[in-house]
Amino acid sequence: MSRDWFLSVAEPCERTLIITKSKFITTLIPIDSYDDAIKKLKTISKKYSDATHNCYAFISNECATEQRFGDDGEPQGTAGMPMLEVLRKRKVYMTLAVVTRYFGGVKLGANGLVGAYSSSVAEALDSSKTVKNVWADIVKITLGYGLYKKAEEICLRLGAQIIGEEFDNEVTAEIAIPQEVSKSAIDKIVDLTLNKAEIIIKDSRYFQFEIN
């Protein structure tokens, strides 16, 4: 699988829907591993231990090969799998989704349950703060004050994000640049500074870019 991008929630989010008298509480929470997902699932299930069901889905690695879901007593295929499909289609990884249901006395049927659990996750994602995780080069650039702003503008126009800046005899900046445009950005800065800037690629990894 190519390394390009995926989305994840930036912070915990909770949203409640009432569907045919049943209450559906969706909790979205960032995770950093499979074990972290299980630990947080247990915490949420304990918080809502009086609920009829605590169904869940998560994708717990960056390449989307580690996926789990659970129906917690709902008919097989009506809860966890539809929730997981929403995460897959939207490319939301490293995120745990738990939908807590308090039964309202009216049965929804298989199709109704699929729709309820899918829409619960989808609407929670719509109202959550998400970030875009992009495979990026973490670049350290050192150059003179006179050209720094122009170099910064080059990077920002290409979608980069400034991580940190140090102002001493020269300016040293650490910048996350999406890898697909990293070479172009570096080449432009080399041309701008007549190859006098010190440019070091420190790392390549997923970096969280804010979504405007």
C-alpha cells in the first residue's frame, strides 16, 4: 500500500442521536496502537456499563491492515461492520469508534440497525476535529535572514507546515513538507539561495496537518 495520507480525529468527540426512541451515543477517540484501542474501549464500555450495547470499530495502524469490530450482542453484521465501513471509506485510521445504544423499546430490524450505526459514526465524524496525516519529509533549513521569508513562502505554498524556528546569526527552521512536493520545495530553495542554504532531511514519517 502506498504511503500517501489518512485522516484521524485530533481529540475525543462525543455525539448523541435519537433514532426510533433508541439513544445512540458515538464516542470517537484517537488511538496509537491495537492495545491502546482495547484499553480505551474497555474504559468507554465501563462508563456506559448500563447500556444495552457498546459496539465498536477501529483501524489501529497507519497502513489500515489492522482492523477490528464488535457487535456486542446486536445481530451479526448490523453494527460493528457498518461502523468499520464508514471509517474505511473516509480513510479514518488510528481512531476508535464506539456506539453505545440504549434500547428505546422499538426494534429497528437489520436494515434499520445498519443505518443507525453507520449514520451515528458518520455524523460524529462530521462534527469532530480531524487532521490529515500525510507522509512527509521533516526538513531542517538554515539560511540568512534576508531570504528566509521567501523560502518560508515557497514551503507554505506547497502545503508545508513550520514546526519550529530558531533565530540566531542565521535562521534555522524545521519544516514538515509533504513528500510528494518535498523535492520541488528543496530545489526552489536551492535556486533562491544560490545553493547557500544548509538543507538536511532529518526524517520521513506521517505528520499531522490541520484541515482548513
